[in-house]
Amino acid sequence: MHRRLVVPSALAASLLLAIPASAADYVPGASGIGDPYYPASGNGGYDVSHYDLRLTYQPATDLLEGTATILATTKQNLSRFNLDLGLKVGEVRVNGRKATFAATGEQELEITPATPLEKNRAVSIVVRYAGKPSEVKIGGWTAWHRTPDGGVAAQEPDSAAWWFPSNDHPLDKATFDVSVAVPDGTQAISNGVLQSQSSRLGWTRYNWRSNKPQATYLATLAVGRFDITTDKTAAGLPVLNAYSRDLGDNAGAARASIERTAEVAEWLEGVFGPYPFNALGGYVPNVTSGYALETQTRPFYSPRQFANGANVSVVVHELAHQWYGDSVSVDGWKDIWVNEGFARYSQWLWSEKEGEGTAQELADYVYATRAAEDPFWTVKPGDPGPDNQFHIAVYDRGALALQALRNEIGDEDFFAVLKGWPTEFAYGNARVGDFVAYAERISGKPLASLFDTWLYQPVKPAAPTAAGAGVGVTARSAAAGPAVVKPVKPAQPKSWKKIAETNTIHEHDEH
């Protein structure tokens, strides 16, 4: 006789839950995070919370040796996952156990843990690696600057893969501890606060901490011989600036600009709200590039930025990014206007403060001096495409959009938007559309058409349209009505040349 076993439904459910997931339930994480501009950037399946980097760098040979400990949380059941790294890997451990790994393509490190990883679990990844960053080419270029006395990692949109393994996209931000040993007499500079330094057997180790979420491209490392100045702001924020000892004729102008960092940051707090990070400063290594970069807490400046003398405007630009770009980062690289339009507009506001031309005068000048057939107007700052991501239109036309917004909603609401936005999205990511929605909420006005005109239409806004936005025409002409609108031929604002000298800040010629 066969007996039929009847199991109560609750017991049946518990038995089912006790059955482990089959291998089929675990799948590899994606090899990209899903950014259409850069499909290979970042990875899927996990989220990083912290990077602990313990490095040794030899300037004479450009040899970098590292052990990276990465703390992350799985977002799916993972059989395998990727990190982005161009250097050679010697060993990988996942949750303490040796994992198998393989380098694929130019920057993908495929890691297969000893046992699959369940969703929503904490995971630790240890990667031991070494190599010469200047010899690593990804897409035919390098983000590593070799200098006479060391090396520097600073590039956009990528730089991490040349010196540490990561989930290399702004969508996955994390805190950082960076510990670097270099030969005595050489300094190692990174983001945040220098926690300690110690010397032993001819080597000095520097321990840096960046304690707020930071995109991987905003992490920086500079090794060389620097003159370093330190101070504290009135609020007690540590300030550290560093200058290569062989800047030549640019040395004085670089110092005269960057030593005003604390002053500029204090002014920007009045525009954008409290400074969002734990340290302040800047550094100028002896590199041949021409750009600057908003590396978090400590912007990178090429010496050529100061070839024509001191230029505080570039300091304004890179410090403005600490709010717009660093604290609030792009959701995808097509949202680059959320970084660059605002950093450029901050230069216009500094000009206004210094009495060297108002933001309105600068907007009128840009509009008047760019003919309708200029390719400048074909670039859409709201979605410029990867080839035009750092086009001057993203900066200047992007700033024009903000002046049009200011004229539309008035100063009170405009500056409330500028200050409120970095608080609303602090330490996170945002899209252009998020900003439009936020500005509409604060002002109570429909603004989609305005932003469409200035950020998305590949043509120069017609004079009547510009007049309606308060751009490019005299106040009298605009008030008189469209029938008598006449384009203005404005004088060049006094600040224009210094601002224009910063147009190379993101011309990353190695990329």
C-alpha cells in the first residue's frame, strides 16, 4: 500500500526556501554599467562602498605595485563579475578565498569567486597587481602622466584603470583610503586629508582619506617633489596646495592663483551652499598637458594654465565642480552639462563679483560673437554625444542656458535653485532632466521649452527668442517688442580673455 504524504502549505514553502539556488540562478555581471557614451565603462552586478589602496611607487622606473581591498554589495546573484584595470594582476581573493581571474579586452578583469555570490550580500575583494602605468594604453591613450620626478593620475572620463581596480563609472561612488610608499625625499599626494606619514628604510608612506562618496575618475595620485603649503579655513577645513619644484616661469603665477583657493571656496559657499567635503586645495605637477581637472577636494592644474600669468578664473571653475560634478555627479556622461555649464557660469558670476563684466554681459557677448552658421550652435549641451562631450558649446552655450533661466525666474528663485540643488542631490547622481524638474518646482514655472531651446536645439536661437530670454539684445529693444528687436554689438567684457584662457581645461589631448 502506498501512503500519500500531505505537507501543509507553510511547511512546503519553508522546504522550498531551504533548497539552495541552482547554478542557473547565478549569472555573470555585465561588463559595462550601461552608459551609451562609454559602453565598456563600469560593470554590473555590484555596488562598491569603499576602496582601500595600499601602493608602492618607484619614480625612477615608473613601477607601481598595489594591493586593493574593495568593499561592495552584490545587486544580483553573481557567478562572475568584472573590475576595470589595465595593470597586470597576480592574485585575487573574494571573501578571503582565492578566486580565478582573467584579463579580457583592454581593461576588463573577469573574476570568478570560489563560490557564487548571493544577491544583497557584503563582499570583500582583494586584488594584488603591478605594472608601469605609462606603458598601459586603453583605447590608444593613457591617463597617466610621466613627470621628471614621478607620475600623476588625472583624466576624464577615465583614469582609475591605470592605477587601481574599480567599478569605473560615476554611478558607483565610494569612499577612499589611499596609502602610498615612495622613496624618501619624494611626496605622494591624493584626495582628502593626510591622516599620517612615516618613514622606514629609505621609504616614506603617506596615508590619505577621502571620507565622502567619490567617483573613480575623481580619485587622483601625484608622486614627485613638491613645495607644499598648508593652512586651515576659518571653519577649520584643512587646506593643502602642492607645486612641482620645477615649474619654471609658471611657478609664481600658479601660486598666485591657487593660494586663493580658500577665498574662492568661501565665496562659492555663498552661491552653492556649504562646502561638501573634508579638505580643500589644489596641485600643479610638472606635466606637459594643458587641462585642469576637478579631482575631488584637490583639483589638478597643468602648468600651462598659468602661462599668461595668474588666473583665478580656472580655480573658480574647478572649485565650482566640487558641488556641481563631484558632490552631485552625472548619472550618465550625456549629462555633462550638469557639470560644465555650471562651472562655466560660476566663472561668469566671479567676473560679476569682481566688476569685470556681469553674467548678462558675458552671455550677450557669447551670443553676439557666435554667428548662426558657427558649428558651436549644432552641439547640444544637454546631450552632446561622446565626441563633443567637452566641446566649448557645452561650457558657453551651457552657461547661456543658465542666464536665460535666471532672466526667466528672477534672481531670488535662480540663486535658490543654485544653492538648493547640491543639497537635494548631495553625494549622489543626477540627470539634466532632474535639474529641469527641480528648477520648475522651486520657481513654479514651466521651463521645458526654455531648456529645449538652449540645451537641445542644434541651431542658434533666433533674435526674438533670445530677446524673450533676455539674451543678446539691449533692454530697451527687448522691452519694445519683437518687431523692433535689434542685435547688440556688445563690448568685450574685461574678464573675457582670462575666462577664454581656461577653455583648454578639459581638452584632454591624450584622449
